[in-house]
Amino acid sequence: MPDVISLTATRSGRLDAALAQLRDIPSRVIPYAASTALNRVGPAARKDLQAEMPRVFDRPNAYTLNSIRVIPATVDNLTVRIAVKDDATNNGTRPEDYLLPNVFGGGRNEKRFERNLRYAGILREGWRAIPASGAKLDAFGNVPRGELQRILTALRASFDRYQNRTDSARSRRNARNAPYFVGGLPRVSIVGGEQRVTPGSLQPGIYRRDGRGVKPVFIFTPKQPQYRQRLDFERTVERRADADFVPEFVRAAEDIISRRR
């Protein structure tokens, strides 16, 4: 799981500032108070990040809002880690694949949908699939997972290998009759013992049959989508730590001392 930021008790002189608020604090209390303070700051910073997301992103869904994980500090390790989740529910897109580029800037990582297309030999290495004008989008501007699954099943590149089925006549017939198909890829043929490559008439991508016409659902591009930094993760977390660590340390230390009297 990649860290976005790790807060330590000694960072920016916070522990010294906290100790200056208390007189004659027993040394044995310090690690307990520090870990408690860090573990109160971490979840509060996570809420700040969740509140910031709707301001910098376009209608983030619950999956994105819940993509931040807090790994607590311990008495032996006075560091609280605030990280982007690197796993996904139901084999979907991992939050780190699309959220980290919005935190640090740079190119978007390959999504699970694209990996399935690549494994099936449909999408070239390093290429990306970009939603096109014919894509069905949900209220958050994303292609719904169910629609992605239908596309992959039609293309025999499903998340679920059991949905790809076999090369039975029925399976091939269903694939031919599916509304989705891959278009625009070059065709390779052997003519007179020589290999001949015929470019496709469409832009490479995934299309949906619509009456007598077709609509582009995804367009394939060799250009990796680039993101600018939109979520100032570190500043948001540090601001919360600057505001809360010292008073939380003092409160935790006083509670510990009062219980031991």
C-alpha cells in the first residue's frame, strides 16, 4: 500500500511544542500520549480529505471518497500512515490507479478494464481506453461497472474467466450477436507468402451497434492521460496535524497521568 504521507510525532517540532505545554511529564507517558494524539489526528485528516474531494473533483462517488486508509501509530512506532488503498472490490479499478496521479500529477496508471483488454490481445501495451461519445455514463460521469462487465463479456475478455466461456458454437454465436465489437485494429494477412497489414477503417476502439450504424464507446490511444495535481494531500494532512497534535497530546497525557494517580 503506497504511503501518501506519514506523520511522526517529531515532525515539524510538534513533540517539543507539546512537551512545552506540560511540566515534569513522566518519560514513560510520552510514547502513549504521542501515539494516541497521532491516532486522533489521522482519522480527522482523513475526514478533511474527504471534505476536500468534492471541491477539486467532479462528483466523486463513495468509492473514491472512501479510498483513503489510515494505518495507526503504535507505542513502538510513533508514525501514522495515511495511504491510498491499493486493493479493489470485486476486481474493480484500484483507487491508487486513478487517485495518485491527481495527488502527485502525471500519467494515469492502467485500469483493470484496460488490463483485461490487453490480456485478451485487444489493447496494445502502453495504450489506454478512453470513454467516447457513445459511452453510457452514470451520475458521476463514469462508465458503470456493470456496463464494463457486459463489454468485456461480449469481447470475451471478462474479469471473470468463467464468463468468457469456451470456443463452443454457442459462445461464438453470442459473441457475434453482442452489441459491442472491436473496430479499427489493423488486419494482418499473408498474400503471396508475404505479410500484409491493412489498416482499419475506424479509429481503434470499442464500438456499439446502434440500428444500422455504430457508436464509439471507447477509443484506444497510445497517449497516457495526464493529470495535474488537484488534491493537495500533504498540505491538507499537515494543516490538521498542526492544529490538533499538540492539544491532543496534552489531553492524552493528562488522561494517562490522572488514571495512574
